[in-house]
Amino acid sequence: MLPGGPFIARRGKDLFIEDCAARALAARFGTPLYVYSRSAMLAALAPWQRALAGRPHRLCYAMKANSNLAVLQTFAAAGCGFDIVSGGELERVLAVGVDPARVVFSGLGKTRAEMRRALVAGVHCFNVESEAELELLSEVATALGRRAPVSLRVNPDVDAKTHPYISTGLKDNKFGVAHDRALAAYRHAARLPGLEVVGIDCHIGSQITEVAPYLDALDRLLDLVEALEAEGLPIGHIDLGGGLGIRYTDETPPGADVLIAALLARIDARGHGERALVFEPGRSLVGNAGVLLSEVLYLKPGEHKNFCVVDAAMNDLMRPALYQATMGIVACTLRDLPSLVYDVVGPVCESGDWLGRDRALALAAGDHVAVLSAGAYGMSMASNYNTRPRAAEVMVQGDQAWLIRERETAAELFRGERLLPG
């Protein structure tokens, strides 16, 4: 089964996203094209919700993974809150009509203006990442005559065993308050006039495929909770972040229900069964729900390498170039041709512009390929490098397909630029 199955699967020779043929979507909407299965997103959310049923909790979709308004609308309608990391993401949430009280504001570089906007909007909690941020947030809140609800993001110095760029819980990472500074930071927060301490938070990384790092981080958080409450500082909720991995090729991450069951068992064993919990899944909800469709422009044989040049590029999908990520690539329609081994590359003027290396594919110019598991950190990281308009986005459910982002035009890219006079 392909990643994303059964919602992204082969029927005969053709690849389908739900009941829509990939080649028909490419013909209708053009390429490069991001396509998302709405049913796959809701199916990925369901085990989180089932596992937490009956527990006080808040599931906040980490929208940095994919912030399209229709994606946010889908999760809002399913009962999710949202984890944001910028003022711009807050504006997206508000544009969908979500109650800001369902929002937690994470990120280590919040500006004064972002703090003010979030306070006025009324977000549920600020996940604070430094003592300097505590002081600034208190100042901003006091000037508004408010108290900001805060949770400190504690860096537990736990190895998430993932790519170094997306490992965030080690002591040498830029994120959070060091574990051995956390008690002092909480005492400081409790003294500041513009703050109300409401929780504790950690997030150890992304694309995590083991349960053990989560349990290690949880134990360190619970140690702090017990120490804080012994000092008379009540902690209302524990935020365990997100980061659960998906299958790109041969990974075997635990299911969300398996992860949650292990965490709840540890929480109960330590006597915290009634405490409210917050989770911030992102990639695990959208990653396998999306594909990037691209047209084969040229097949270019070489002495040592064969190249399949497609119309999608590193500006459309940064993960291979940035993380050396391996993502599945398949032909949208199988052909009776001999397979050759290709590097699948884009038109951008960088040798790092590749989507996949050493892929056995049977293709001809004009065919379409699908990059699988592209629903997370695809479009949300896209750029206009080489003055390339960003791709269109489509959501499908059953046999229906909706255009949820129009393809950019070149004129739109330089609309805000100005020529010098004369």
C-alpha cells in the first residue's frame, strides 16, 4: 500500500486521490499541483480524538505544517484548536472564523506587535521560550490592562532521534527554557504582574518514530510539575507538543492511539490522571494526505546519471533539498515501457534542486508523476525562487475536487515592487 492509502491508491494503471484520477486533476488544474485528500486528514485525526476521549484535553493542529485556509477549516469543523507560531498564522485562524480561545501561540521570537494582537484577540495560552520573552510579554500585557496566560516551553534535553534540523529538545537547540533553569523561570513568571501561569509545555522535535523519547520528556515534565506545585505554583495543563512521524518510505511510526495510550499510562501511574493535556499534531494529520503532481518535461540520459526533468522544483517542495528527505515518487499512469533509474529534478538553477534520487520509473515526456506524502511542509515552505509562481492547491473528497488556492501569476510576484524614477 502506498503512503496515504487507502485514500491515495492505484486503481488499475491510474493513481487516484480518493475517487479523482491524478492525471485528470493535472489536466484540469495544471501542474505543479498540490492535491489533498480531506477524508485522509479526518481519518488521521480520528485516532487522536478516540484515544483522548473522556480526558480533559485540547488538540491543537500545528498549522505550520500546512496553513491553507481550507485545511484549517476542515480541522476547525472537526473540533480542533490551533497551534500558531506567528502573527500571520493568527490572522489565518481568524480568517477561518475560529474562536481565538482555541489557539496556543508558540514560537521563540514573538514580537511586541504579535503579542499585542494575540492578547487583544484573546488566545488561550502563550507558550513562552525564554525569560526575556516573559518580561516583554508581561510589559505588553500590563500596558493593555491584561494578564497573559502563559506556559513555559521546557527543553528537557531529550534526543528525539530525528533529523538534526527538526530535533528541538536537546540542550544545544535554540528552543525553550533549559530544564535546569525551569524552576527559576517559573518563579520569575509568577512574580511578573502581567502574567498568569497556566501550564507547562515541551516539544522535542518532528518526524519522531519512537514512543520512548516522548516518555522520557514526559517524566522530566512531571518532575517539574511536582516540584512547582510543592512550592504552591499550580500547573493547569501539560502540553506535550506534537512531532509524531509518518511513513514516507519504510518508516514505522507508532499510531497516534498507541502513543497516547503509552503517555496516559505513564501519567496515570504518576498520579496525574485528572490533569488537562494539550497536544499539537501537525505532520501526522496532513503529511500522508497530500501529493504533489508534476509534468515530465524532458528525459535526459547521461553517462553516469539519467535525469527526469519535471516542472516542480525545490521552490515548490523544499524537503529533499533542505533535509535530504526521501519521498515516494510514482507515475500517475503506468506505461508499458522499460523502467530506467532517474534522478527526478526540477528546472531551478541549483544542483540541489532535486525531488528524488535513483528512482526506477517507466516514463515518457508529457507524463505526470506524483510526489507522495507531500501534505506537510510542502506548500507551507514554498517560495518564489527564480521568479517561479507557487503551485495551485486542490482539496478532494470522494469524486469532488475544489480549487483551494489559485496558481500565482508572474505579475503578482512583483506587484509590490517599484522602478526607480527616471
